[in-house]
Amino acid sequence: KSLLPMHHTKKILVVCSSLGGGGAEKVAIDVANGFQHLNCKVNIFAIHEKTEYAHLINSAVHYEFGAGNKASFNVLGIIRKINAFKPDIIFVSQNYLCFWVFLAQKLAKNCNSQLFVREGSTPSANIPKSVKGFFIKSLVKVTYSYADHVIATCDYVRKDIQNFLGIKKYFLLLSYIVQLPYFSVHHY
């Protein structure tokens, strides 16, 4: 079942922290390349100018960089990118970026994009148990509650999100993220 019928060329915006470093960054590149393989127009907006994985990006995928650690400038950069590119889908894979992308999506002009957020680990173990953690948990909960699609990498992560954040919506269960562009998904 296709979540987004491919009747015209789709525009996909992938937002990530950088083009190097860890697993979430590699996931962003895999998703971008997968959508491009389906003839979608794909842009990557990376917050930090770190490029060790840039050579893995398909040459048809455009990428640009944000303002590094300056969150307010990054939100404005994401808003500008959304307004200029007008994506059909916005994909983000790091829970600390999800809120900023969600906020930018809501502040962008005439934005009709679907927001796909991916959680690859257990929030209950990764969000600190502190005042800062409470704040992060609240922002992640709001974002995941209003995102069009929440992707969990396995049933254990789905259950953790539901129990820890109290979110009872359906999830896309994708153990291998490159499945996302092909929409081979299970709904909960």
C-alpha cells in the first residue's frame, strides 16, 4: 500500500544533523538515495557542515548546510528551504531535530508536506531524567503526536514510544529504512 501515490514527481526534503558521523546520518542518505532512485526530486538539509559520507549521496540529490549549533538560525534555514523547495515529504531521523523541523513546517508558508519522523532507539533510555530531559520529552511527544507518520525500527521501539511518551497513534514499522521509499509498511 502506498502512503503517497507516485502520480507525479515528488519532492522529498531530508533533514539531518550532518553528512557524517553516525547511523542516523547514514539513514538520511539511504532514504534520500532511495527516493531519488524512484525519480523523486530530493534535497538534503544538513545542520552541520560535516561531509565524510557525502560521497555516498547520489549525484542527482542536492544538499546544503545549515548554521551549525545555532538552533534559531537552523529553524529559519529549514523554513526558507521548505518555502523554496515546497516538499511533498519531509523526513527527519533524529529525535532532537524532529521538533525543530516540526516547528519550521508549521511556520512555513502554505506548507502541505507530510512529516515522517523516525525513531531508531528507545526514548525512555536516551532522554535524560532531568529538567532538560523533561523539556526534551515534551517536545518529542508533541512532534511525534502531530507528525503524519512515525517510523519505529522494531516493535520494541514502537512500544517504548507508546509507553514512555503516551502516544497511541499508528506507527510504520520499518526495520530497514531503505524500504521507506517503496512504502512496504505495516500499520499499527
